[in-house]
Amino acid sequence: MKQQAAQDSGVSPSGGSPAAAGEIQSRLRQLPLFWRSVAIALGVSSVLVALNQLMNLGFFVGFVIIETAYLYCLAALLIGLVFLFVPATKQSPRDRVPWYDGVFFIATIVVFGYFAFNGRRIISEGWEFMAPDQAIYVAAAGWLLLLEATRRAGGTAVFVVVAAISLYPVYAGLMPGPIAGLPQDLMTTIGYHFTSSESVMGIPMRAFGQLVIGFVMFGAVLQYTGASEFFNNIAFALFGRVRGGPAKVSIFASGLMGSVSGSVVSNVLTTGVVTIPAMKRTGFASKYAGGVEACASTGGVLMPPIMGATAFVMAAFLGMPYAQIAIAAAVPSILFYFALFMQIDGYAARHGLKGLPVEELPSIKQTLKDGWQYIIVFVVLIYLLLVQQIESLAPFYATGLLLVINQFSAKYRLDWDKLGKLLVGVTASLAELAALLAGVGLIIGAMSVTGLSGTLANDLIYLAGNNVYVLLVMGALTSFIFGMGMTITACYIFLAIVLAPPLIAAGFDPLAVHLFMLYWGMVSFITPPVSLASFVAAGVAGARPVAVGLQSMRLGSAMYFVPFFFVLNPALILRGEWSDIIPILITAVIGIALIASALEGYLVKVGTMHTGPLGFLARLVLAIGGLAMAIPGGGDLGFSHLQLSVAGLASALVAIGLAKMSQRMHRPLAPS
């Protein structure tokens, strides 16, 4: 009975509708048995090769391959699979593999296999600038294949940017002063891309081989063993009955799921199909329900402990342990979700929205009984990341533990059919990401061989007039623009090459700068005209996409200004002395709460701020007060943190007084 009620309320006992699962997979080809077997064999082989390298097993016979050869092997095993999984066009067949995709698949294996076989010669003979003719011809074929694989994995926008910049060395000498570089001929450029350790096999692929591969596998295994259902049910059991419950459920379910999946769109489609109907049923407007889910799903990718693949690439760029990045990212992501929570609570209070009936909610006891294995696995994973600090091996141990424990669960136990789907899903995820990272590596190679990466930082500072704040705004706008057309990983890598060095040279904390670019790259998911997360959520909610996008902007407003806060004062990412960090964290939480209350027009213990002129003034003053409390003081601002906090508190008190006056004006007169 409870299960039926849950279905009626939109709380799907399966953790996501079949339609949603199908929509997530619709862009991928349904492989015939032969090709599916080939894909699984190569996917499993890539994981075994990674384990061998990371654990230094020597293939159990004492033979160790050098790092570049290892990365070439991973590329050979995975990148060609993109031609099997992703059709060339929307009109291409999805139930069989055309002959040309089979040719591309084999050719990709041959190209990267050639370089893997010659791994030691590439280093010992200096092929970067003196590659033999045969290697250059193979590299030329590989360049064309990799560009097509990048297009299929990342989209047309990524393909255009990567293709144009990969050829930059050829026309570098013709560019104007700030973006001119040392020119190279076409064949030298192509040879460099495939034989140097700064391009195709550069930082993105090294991050993939050392860190990303394990976490992508872990996230995929979680999804295929029922994690989305567990996250949804635990969130509904804990928060479904409170006011605005389904919207608050969206925060926690999408935050947890997004953290492990690393994909905003799949997050909307797996949790949103459950939470959005439940929100609408309890009185939330369609556009508001869609906006909540879009923001919650976008924020999940910024939430530790996993944060998607981009955080691991960031660890490689910064040369610091991933655990350090995850800890630093915790506070900004919590502030983002706290702001969203406060706005939802205010909206529910203003409109008198209740939660779902208790009898329609999953039992917390039964939910924990069904999904206890996820809790154990997450505890083990966090222990391995933060205490043992074995980032590269932690996801492999966690995945192995999950697969073993999962077989003791009658509900989630894998049979042969489920295991096959899991292996195909893991392989597809690894293949697409490997192709994308290798392709984006071409950008790094082009910057490196021309020397542009070393001079661009100073040129950008010069263009900003040596004003660090102008440079910061330039960085935010550039991140937003690139985030419109690229995947977040591709966007981040490009910005880490171009914008991170000048911002760091201007004196900002390196980790804060890289997190700043990650956040602003994500902003485009909830900001029109693109707002991909909002458009997908609008389809589920049955609302106009632009309306959902505008609602998402308001609900996700913390994502626009929190990055400026922590880049101006790294105390918000836990950098510095605790005596400085603690007061800044406390005032940031209060400030965010005040800003969210001003946006929604409802303040806890005060009530609704009415829409008249006095109510609008109260909200404006409250927002200014919240901003003053949330901004970390010191630096070039000219005000200490104490001064800003006192000003913020005074503004909040004035706003409360104005709100009370507004309430008295709108209070109905007592009958005479």
C-alpha cells in the first residue's frame, strides 16, 4: 500500500523512471552482442591495466611499462570505443555499428597501439621535435580520429574550439602581439601533439590514468547498483514531511547523486523525475519545481566527496592531493545548498505549503535496511581519501567492496543481465571521458609548443590595466561564456591554461582561483540563454524553459557571488588560521541566510516581507546587510571583517523594522 502511495505521489520506489533511464542512454548506441562483448572486454582490460600500473603489479611477471606507454595503452583500449557507442549523427543507426565506425574503431586502436609499442623510443630518441616520417603519418591519422572522437564525446562546440586551437602553432606567427607565438609547420605540430608529454598525453590524460578512471568507474557502479533509489528514499524519509518537503528532498537527493555521478543532466533525469512531480503535487509552481531541481543537480557536481571528474583534473593541475581540494570545496558547496534551502523554506512558508503525508513516504528503517551497503562504502571511501590519502586506489577498493556487499542485498543483487549492463555503462563512461580529455589535451599542446602559455598571463594582466578585480570579472565572464558551449571538464581545462596563471600572478590563492573557474564554468547550466539543466528540468516539469531558467538564476544566486567571496579571502575554503576562518564562516552563513531571505521575501521569526514599497525596501536593505556580512573583510576592500559584520547586522535590524512596519500596514483592520 505504501509503495502504491509513493508511486502516486511521484516518489518512485525504483529511484527513477524507466523513461529517464532511457533518455540518459538515448544518445548511445544499443550495441549488438558481438560489439557489446568487445566493448566489455576492452573496458575490463583498461581497468586491469590501470590497476596494474597504479599498484605496480608488473603484470605479475615483473614487467613494468613507463607512464607514457601506459597512457597510450589506455587510449588504445578506450578512445576507439566512442565510435561504437556514440553515433556520428542523429540519423545514424542506433541498433547496429556501421562499417565506417568499425573502421574508425580499429584504426584508433592501431594508432595508439603504435605509440604505446614505441613508448621508450619516443623518449630516448626525442620524437617530440624529431619524429620519424612514419610516426608523423600515424599521428596525422590519429589527429583526425581524435578530433572526431572529441566531437562525438563533447559536442560540436568542443570540437570547433579544439580543432582550431590544435592548429594554432601553424598560424601563431600571424597573430597580433598578445596572442602571437612561435610558429611551427603542420607536420611538426601534429607530431608534437602525439609524441610529447604536454599534449594528447598531457595533464588531462595523466589525471585520467592516475585518478579519474577509478572514480568514474565507482560512480557508474553506484548508479547501476541502485544508489539513486537509496539517495531519493533516504531524502524523502528524512525531509518529505516538513514544509516544502519534496523541494528540500531535491536538495539532498540531487546533491548526493550529483556528487558521485558528476553529470548535471543525468542528475536531473534520475532524481528530478521523482522530486519534481512530488513538488508540484504539494503546491509548488511548475517553473519553481524545475528551477529547484536544476539548481540542486548543478550544485551536486560541486559537492565533495567526488565532485565529478573535473576535480581530479584540478588536482593534477595544482599538484596537490585530491583530498585537499575536496575539503576546500566543502564550505562553498554547503553555502550554495544552504542558500537554496532557505529560499525553498521561505517560499513554502509564504505559500503555506506542507510536506507529503507520512503514509506516502518510504520508511527510514526499511530504506537503511535496503541500502546500508552504500553507507559502509562511503565511510570506507572517505577514510581512504582523507586518512590514508590513497586517492588513486581508494575508488578501486570502494568499488570492490560495494560489488561484494551488494551481492548480500536481495533488492540490489546483480545477476548476469544487470552485470552486463553495468560493465557496458562503466565502459561507455570511461570511453567518452578518455576521448574528451585526450582531445582537450590538444589545446595544452598548442599553447606549450608555441610558448603562448608562458606569455599570455602577463598580457592578460596588462589588458586588465593591472587591476586584479577587473581581471577577476574578466575571468568570471570568460568562464561563463566557455561554459555555455563546452562540457565543464573541457571548459575548466581551457581556463586553467589561459586564465589561472594571470589570476595567480595577481596574488590570488591558486586553489581558490581554480575553484573560482570551476564554479563560474557551472553557472551556464542554470543561466539563460543556454541553461541546459533548466531546459532539461523544464521538460520534466512541463514548464516553459526560459521561465525555469530565470527561476533557476534566482534560486541559484549564491553560485554567482560565493566564488568571489572565497577568491578574495581563501578563509572560506579553509585556507589560513582557524582564528580567522571560524568568524568568517559564521558571518558567511548568516549573510547567505539574509540574502536568501531577501530574495524570497520571507525571514524566519519575522515573517513575510510584503510586496509594497516598504516591503521592497526592507528586502533591499536586508540583501545589502547580508552581502556585508558574507563578504570577507580585509585586503583591498578598505574595511575590516568586523566593520563589515557590524554594518551588516545594523542593516538587518533596520530591514526587520521596515518589515514589521510593512506587516502592520497590510494587516486587515479589526471589525468595529
